[in-house]
Amino acid sequence: MDEDDTYAGTDHTAEDDGDPTDGSVDAEEDVDGTPSDRDTGLTGTTDQDLDSNPSTHPDSESTTDFDLDLDEVVLEDTGESKGLFDDLLSGEPIFENKEVLRPSYTPHELPHREQINNMATILVTALRGETPSNILIYGKTGTGKTASAKFVSQELESTSQKYEVPCEVRYINCEVTDTQYRVLAQLANKFIEKNEAVIDDRLDRLRDLRTRATDDPEALASTEFESMEALDDRIDSLESDREEIETVPMTGWPTDRVYSTFFDAVDYHERVVVIMLDEIDKLVEKSGDDTLYNLSRMNSELDNSRVSIMGISNDLKFTDFLDPRVKSSLGEEEIVFPPYDATQLRDILQHRADVAFKAGALTEDVIPLCAAFAAQEHGDARRALDLLRTAGELAERGQADTVEEQHVRQAQEKIELDRVVEVVRTLPTQSKLVLYAIILLESNGVHNINTGEVFNIYKRLCQEIDADVLTQRRVTDLISELDMLGIVNAVVVSKGRYGRTKEISISVPIDETEAVLLSDSRLSDIENVQPFVQARFDN
């Protein structure tokens, strides 16, 4: 019998394979019809096992018709259970580009914002090399102020490059960069970085010119340099400028030195600069109007550059606290962004959804419902986008094929809870104590709570953590603040000859709110307090 007819010690004939023309055995199946070792038994086989068993070794003479590919064997499915992320990745994604639904995204088109044309009309003078008027932009959160300003700024910079007009826009978020030192330092370093790039580019071109002029003196004929000495002097001057550049540290310098460095960096070469200060009211609230005073009066001292300020604010009254000179120079042009209505929000969401989601991922009622919820929140487009994105995420986590109305309602609850958690977490300690007193009363079955009952429990809680006890009038003010934030509902009711009082009830989820309060290290000791709640007879 031939060697090819023998495998793993078993004799086979041509009749066993069912092929009278071939005396070999099918490599994928034994005579009795069971799968061969290639399919089942070798997945975990080691090199040592193969060496000790010549019948299964790839180099063995008995495998001339059966070449074993170890890489293929190792990659076979061993039947092990899938991991956590394997299960999550098994579903089809709903999103095509989720970033389109985030507030940081600047769309290529902004519907229902005629104010964009107003901004463009003001800033177009920068493309003529002139100084644009300063602009103050007002509007509630989510009305498209920042997105519109960034959109116009991008258009301004791209157009300036097309016409080779030096024009730059610098964006600062004053909620993050909220002191005069930080604003000036951040601006200075941005202009220094740009200046370094300009110097390096000029040096490369001049050095290249010098190399050509060394071989051919006529290369200087069509340039501003009359001789090699003049060219060398210019190169030396630029190299000296490059070495003297010093970036501003984020702390440590006197403010006047930071301002001087910023001033020199801006005026290094000719250009028109638009400084966009988002949340400008936060800067004024934290640091006063010194920064705005310095920036608004720079143009009278600059030789090469021109500076325009674009301020963006949610607070229409913040200019009331400015120095009259700053107010007059800063508010040369004012643009107000009104809230969106439901129809406009629907258009915005549809525009973004076409890019953000895969085709057919949204049912027909999703976008109208998101728009309706956001329209109730003062026409906040940011809230509408958050709703749509969160609804999509919830659907994707549930491995649903489409985003439906139920996902939008779940997203509304989730966002509302997240908002409550953030508001409660950032409350002052005294407000937290007042709120916890209300929660304790509600948890003990007291309804239509009055201010006196809250004050009694509040005093006990203050004693537990050794906190100062405020007057009842001040506690009443804190209750009004909680009412304004939407955390409690406080209604003034008349008790006839007994006067008037506030009836208070909690308007947020009690368990989640209590957990946030107790996560404060100072309040953690009051968790087990069981204050005495006096029984009362309601009229």
C-alpha cells in the first residue's frame, strides 16, 4: 500500500473515498465520516506536541497531501464566550457622525440666523485693511450666538487668505479663561506662535534667495535688496527677532509685562485682528473691566495692526457695570439673537440629523418631539441637539434599529436629572441644608410644608455639623432661590387672620437629590439624623 493511502495508522482504499480514480484520502474527512484533526483537535496543539507525534507534524512524510497552516488554526473560533465590548459592538451603529450634534461643532450652514449677515456687514471692513467696529452679541443660551460668530470668523479668515489680506480671529472662552492675566497671556502666546511661523517662513525664503544670489548676483535684481550685505542684514535681524521671542508663562509675570508682550506680539507686522470673547460677562464679573479697557484703547497706540473686539454674552445687562468709557467704545454695534421657535428648531435638527444619523435611523416623530421639548425651554437649540444625541445614544445602547419617541422621552428625563444633579451639587452649604430639611420633611410624610417647619429642621441640621444658623428671613430667601432654580415649588398662600406663609414641596426626584447632597463631605454626617417632626392638623 502507498504512503499516501495511510493516515494516522489507518489503512484506506480508494473505495473508502468514493473516488475510484484517486487512491488518496480526502484531507477534510476520515473514512468513518468524522471531521479530521484539522477541524477539531489541533486548535490548542503546541510545537512540542507536533514534534512528539510524527503523524501530525507538518514536515512528516505522512502529510504530503495535508499541509497544516498553524496561523489559520490558531485563529479558529474556540467557542469561548464573547467579552463585554464584543457584545456591545455586535449591534449596528445608528450614528454616522455623532460630533455634528455636539455644541462645539460649527456647521457649514446656519438656518434662521439673519444676524450672520449683520456681522458680516460690520466685519467686511477688515478685508479692506480697516478697523471693524466693536460688536456686542446678546442672547439666551442656545440661540446660536457662538456658532454664528465662529461661522462668520471662519468665512472672514478664508476670504482674507483668498484675497491675501492679513486678517486673523482669536477666540477666548472667558468662562474658562476668566482673569486679565490669563486672557492677555493666552492671546499673547497665540500671536507669538503665529509670529514665529511668519519669521521662519521669511527666513526660509531669504536663505533660499541668498543661495541663488551667491551663484547668480542678478537674482537680487527684482527684489527689495540692493546688495548681499542688505540681504544678510535682514536675515540677521529676523534671526535676532526669533531668538528674543519669549512666551508668557501662565503665572508669575507682572500684569503690565504681560500686556507689553501681548502688545508687541500683535503689532509685530501689519494685520487686522478680531478678538472674540465668549461669555464676556464672566470676565467682567471675575476681573472687572480693566481687560476690556486696555483692549478697547489699543488701536490708538498700535503702529502696524488694528484690533476689533467681538463680545458674546447671555446677560443683556452686564454693560451696566462697565466704566462709561469702556461701555461707549465696546458697544459700537449690538446684535441680539432671539430664541428659536419650534418650527425653526425642527429645521435645525433635520439639517444636523441628515449628517449625524444613518439613513432611516429616525422615526418621523423624533425630531418634532425634540423641537417641542426644546421650544418649551426658551427656544434652546443646544438643548434640542442634546436631546436628539442622547436619544440616539439610548437607542444604540439598547441595540435598537431606530430612534423612536420613547427614546426621546427617556433622554428628556435623563437630561433633566443630570441638570438637577449639577445644580444641587454646586449649591452653597447653607442652601444644601435648607434643601435637605425639605427632603426630610417630605420623607416623613409632611406635605404642603411651611417655612417655619423647614427652619426648625434646618436649625437641627446646622447643630449636627456645627454650621452657623441663619435667620428665618434668610432661610426664606434661600427657599425662594431654590424655587427660582426649579428644585422646589414654593407658593405663597393666605392663612386668613393667621397671615401668609409659603407652602413648599420638592419638585425633583428625592432619592437622587438626597444622594447628591450626602456626597458633600460636610453633609455626610447628617445622613442618619431623624429630626422630630411635629404633628399638625391642616385646616
